[in-house]
Amino acid sequence: MTDTFTGRVRAQLREELLDAAAATVLDGGWQRMRMQAVADQVGVSRRTVYNEFGNKTRLAEALMLRVTERFLDDVEAVLVAAADLPTGWECAMLSALRAARSDPLLTTVLTGAASTDFLPLLTSEGTAVIDYATRHMAAAARRRWPELPDRETHLAAEATVRLALSHIVRPGPDVEKAARDIAELAAGYLTHHRGRPGG
């Protein structure tokens, strides 16, 4: 019971620290964000913040993961509710791309001075975000369509996540077309492999 209570307390502290970091970024930008300012908002020591995240880069990664988690809640719900695979994949992508455009934190960190710190966390150093999103999207797809082959579903989900991140980082004018194109590639690939022996 003590471990469970301790875990809940730590999880709550982590959420409060991330809330404080996000508010600080929205207020003054990532470049001006200081670990001490995050600590002061929550009422803990700066050492507590460093113990939880390690450094400012890892804090940025944690913020990106939390944004990803929130997107995925809607993405998974849309995917699982779909009548068919192509429609589900397209609606899921449209949900993610629209959410990215409207999320104030993501807009701030990708379009302002903070982009130099955050862009690598979604591109060249984005392993944590990509892996997390890939696992969850693949799992949601196989929950809805259990006949989908595991390996191919994972590959389609990873390609989808990487393409979606590319559109989020460098958005084009037509988000509907981007969602449709990504879905056409992924759903077409999965439909080809769906139910094949050994798949």
C-alpha cells in the first residue's frame, strides 16, 4: 500500500511540474524557462525538478510525450469507432493533425524560438515520442481489427506516426488531403496483408 501511495504522490507531482513547465513556456517561451521557476510554481526545490526529469532537455521530452498522449486518446477513439479500416485511419489522422494545429503549447514550441530545442524531439531525436505513438496506434488498430497481422500493423503505425509528425512540424495548407494521403498508404498496405497466412 505504501508503494502504491508513494507512486500516486510522485505521479501527481510529475503532472504538477509538467503543468507548471507548460504554463511557463506559454507565458514566456521555452528559452526563458528555468527549472527554478517550475519548482517555485509547484512549491518544491529545484533539486526535486532535476531528480524527476534529469535536465531541461528531458523535461521538454516529457512535455512532448504528454502532448502525444492527449492526442492519442482522441486518435484511438476515432480509430476504434470506425466502420472500416481506411475510414478509421483517415479520421484518426485528421484528428491528430487538427489537434496539433490547435494545441497552444505545440504551436508555441514549434513556431517560436523554442523550435530549435523541440524540433529534434519530434524528428532526429524523437525516438520516445515515435515509439510511444506507434505502440498505441498499432494496439488500437488490432483491438478494432484483430485479424490484422502484428508486424505489418506495427510497420504501418510507425510509418503513419512519422508522416504525421512531418506534417505537424512542417504543415501544408490542406490538412484533409494530408490525412487522406497518409491513410491511403497505411490502409492500402494493411488491406493487402490483412488475413494473409503467416501475417
